[in-house]
Amino acid sequence: MYEIRFHGRGGQGAVMAAQSLADAAVRSGFHAQAFPYFGAERRGAPVQAYARIDTKKVRTKSQVYNPDLLVIMDESLSELADIAAGLKPDGRVVMNTTKRPEEVDLGKGVDAVCGTVDASALALEVLKMPVVNTSMLGALARVWDVVPLESIVEAIEDRFGEKLGTRAGILNGEAARTAYDSTIIGRTLGRKEYGKLAEWAPAWNEIPIGNSLRSETRDGVAVGPASSSQNLTGRWKWSTPRYDREKCIRCLRCWWSCPDSAVIRLDDDYMRWDMDHCKGCGICADICPVNAIEMVQGAHTW
Amino acid sequence: MNRMSSMKDVPREDMLIHGHGACPGCGYAATAKNIAKMLGPNTVVYVPASCLVVFGALYPISSWKIPYFFTAFENTGAVTAGIKAALRRRGVDATVVGMAGDGGTFDIGLQALSGAAERNEDVIYVCLDNEAYMNTGIQRSSATPFGAWTTTTPVGQVVKGNRYFKKDIARIVADHNVPYVATLSVAHFTDFVRKVQKAKETKGFRFLHCLTPCIPGWRIEPSKGVSINRLAVDTGMWTLYEVVNGVPKVTYKPKTIVPVTEYLKLQGRFKHMSEEDILTLQGWLCEKWRAHYGEEPGSPPCPVPVHEEVLAHDGDPLYGI
């Protein structure tokens, strides 16, 4: 039995990728299953999806703990946690990154065949939107030859075609083929060590009466009111606002409309952007009456 | 205490701070942030099950700077009333606000809301209306507009999308004879500021109904998360008014009615809609416009109504004699 684990962010299509792979496997004569990890449904959150492929009926229904193949759709996930945990000794990795396989570091103990592809750029080029699932499936076919590319493209065209229209299906198939051709195959050797996961999980007798917490630090984690500023949600963005102070008329609309309080109103009513928390949604650029804000492709920290 | 009348007067300090986990471009977060900011530090916030629970505070990490409380889905009215009673008993004078979603207000929380409104509890009830159960993955609520796709009103061969019209919750609450009811849109900021300020200084039960766009649920571009509210008001899908002690007053009226297609075409949840369905929705909107603003909407998109002579009792002149 082959087990595949997809790591992505909400909105990248990890679930559709797992389903399409299972579909493709069935088309090639295998039995397969695919399902997501259940969590809150929102964009940008780390998500997982799983697929199992076997020559006989798949009876296991659990999550995948020891994958044969790891598909990493967002590079920054590997900085947050040890996502390669449980990878089998002869396992393989497909990763969406601009790096070469030798430069990829998934933590000590990982020594695996690795394919890298710049799926984000590729998806923007072919699909005109940063949804990388189909490109990653193309790269997957190159790294791992159990399910052939033709079945995958067929499954993508059918699944996406049915849901989003024939043209979208063909475009997504195209994205998979392009990614197949531009994947670089090499070997990754993990070096870095992940620290103990910074998470304060209290036992029942440690929970304060009434469950209320003060603003404090426990085991290196800020807890209580206003502790979320430690979450650097700025890592989610794929486009960055650029602010032109000369054009600004200080109407405050961007400051008012920013859902993430990432636009900081200075004492003189000009603005400053908090790039650690800006998610790059583009509301500020959309609402600006004088076009003093423009969205620039990519994550920048100016 | 300074009175806020425009965006310039709103304080810089946030009560719902950055680092929360809402989707990029979340209208829900933008609205909640601004209401919390205006209510200030002397506030207790209660949130039932909704997106705001998931992105605002997951124990032990919280985005709120103010005391925050969370229990079950259906009891926003009851819990806020209880918090207020406890504070009164302790001699603390603080604003108590409950921020529920549309599911927690229109459907599940309706009885507790009605009870609190009937007793005229001294709390602010904010309904952040994103027109479906978005947190659990886009299921229909009674706030979902006609024709919209959700996972429980799918687009099939015969029935395409939601078949029911949106419930007018603000009117239901206003009919409880509460001191203050208002509808808000985060894109109409001056109107927004004035209404929240009014709610803040009123005593008794106050109800604020806010339209909050949902990026994945409405299938819209993240950058449209606030500006789409302008179109919602211009097309009549959303109307801005307040009811002070039972007296309704329109606070903002668009110059002319914009065809509803302008609003629909930006949203993936409406893209399947047939000509016939759009006409039905447009007709409903025209009726709403007439009833709400008390004047004829422009034609097109609204047909001029034909006033047929109503013959009572099928034209029988001797009826009732």
C-alpha cells in the first residue's frame, strides 16, 4: 500500500489534489481513497489531505502517519513544524519551491529523493491564479512513477472540468504537464533540528479557575489577551502593498478597512504597514480613492 | 468621553488585534475590529460559535485585548444578559457586547435574542451577517439570499441554489420595541461610526446588523472584501437604516437603483443564476426598494408597476349584503 500526505494551505487545493490523485489511481487499475484532515475552513491555514493507493481494497481509514510520498505545497510550512515526520526510509518528497533539491532542508534524519518545482510561478503563468494543486500533481508524476502522468491529467480534466468548466479542466491539465517537464529531481539531506514544539497545553489542574488567563508567557508561548501578535500571518501573502506617501490624502480608508489591523495610523495620519501581519489581501489598494497603494506580486518587506 | 462622528475620531488602539487567523480580506474581521475599537477598553465581549471564535481566540491564545467569553451557539442573548447582571451586581459599569454570526442570530440564537430583546437587557447585540454558516463550510442559513449557492443548496439539474428569500431580522428585533436597531455596512464608514456611537451611548437592548462579506463563501476576490458592500447597498440587497424607539429612519439612500446583475457577477456563488431567477430576485429587490425608501426605483431595471383596479370579492357588488 502506498500512502501519500499533502501539506498545503487552505485555498491551495490540497483536498482536490488528493482526490484527483486517488481518481487517477483508480483509472490506472488501483484501489484508492482520499480525504482531508478536518479543521476550521479558512484560507491560509495549514491543512493536510491524505490519499491511499493499493492493489487491493483499502481497509485502513486512519490519517497517514508514515507516508511513502510527501507533497509540500507551501515552502513556509517546513519552517513552522516538522512536516516530514514519519516519512518512510525510502520515501520521496515533492516540494513547491524555487530552491534546488539539494538546498531543501526538512529536518535531521530526512534523506530522500526529492523533486522541486516552482509551482506558484507556474500556476500564475498558466492558470493566472496561485492555486498550485494541479501543478504539484504533475511534479508528483515525475518524482513517483506508480501513477502515470496520463491518468493524472485525465483525472484532472474530468474532475476540474466537471466542477469549473471544460476550459478550466484543460488549463489545469496543461499546468500539470508543464510542471512535469520543469521538475528538478535530486536528493535532500535534512540538517536542521526542530525545537520542541512551542505549545502550551495545560493539564486540567493547570487551567486557571474560570479558564481566564492573564497576559503572560508560558513555556515560551504568549497566552491570554492580545497574545496573537506572535502569529506572523504576514507569511501568508503572495502580494504586497506598496504605499506612496506623496499621493496619500490621509482619508484613513485603508486603516479603517484592513481586517488585520496591519495598516498603522501614525500621529500625523499618514500610514505605515505592518508586514509581519499583512496577509496581502489587497483591500487597501482596492479602496484607496487616489491609487496611492498598489499591490506588487510576491512577498516583500519594505 | 469624546463623541465620535467620523472616522477621524475613532481611536488608534485596537481591541481585536493583528495575528488572528481570518482569511485574507475578511469583511467579518474588518467589521468586528472597528466595532470593538469604537466600544473601547471598558467592554466585555461574548462570541458564540462562529468564525470569530476560530480566528479570534483559540485557547490559550487570543486576539482580544478585552475580556472575552465563549460558550454555546444558541445563547448570545442569555449569556450577554447574564454577564451584564454579574457586572451590575459587582458595581462595574462596562459595555457588554455579543457578536454572533447570522446562523447564531437568524436560526439558532433567535429565541435567546428574542428573550433578551423582550426583557430590554442592557447589552449590545451585534449580528455579523455573512449570509451562510461559513465557519463549518458554507451551509445555508435563513440569511442566505435567493439564488445563492451553498453546500446545502447546491446547483442541480432542476433546482439551482437557494429558493428562499432573506429573512428581515432587523425588523423582527425592532418589533420587540427595543431602544435602538441599526443596519451597518463597513464600507459606509461615517454612517457606521455614527451608528456604533449611538448604540454605545444608548441604554437598553441595542441591535446592530452588519453585512460582512465572506471571501471563500461568496467566491469573491480577497480585495473586494469591503468595497462589495457599496454595491450591495446600491443594488438594494442591503439597506441602511436605524430604528430609534420604534421610529424608523433611512440613514443612507443611493441615488438610483443599480441592476442586481452588477452585484451578482462579482460573486461565484451566483454565477449559475438563470435569467428567470435574476428577474425574480430583481423583482423582489424592486418591491423592497419601494417599501423601504417610499419611492419608485428607476426603470430599468425595475418595471413600472401596473396598477390594476382591484375588484373586491371577484367583482360581486352584492357581497356582504
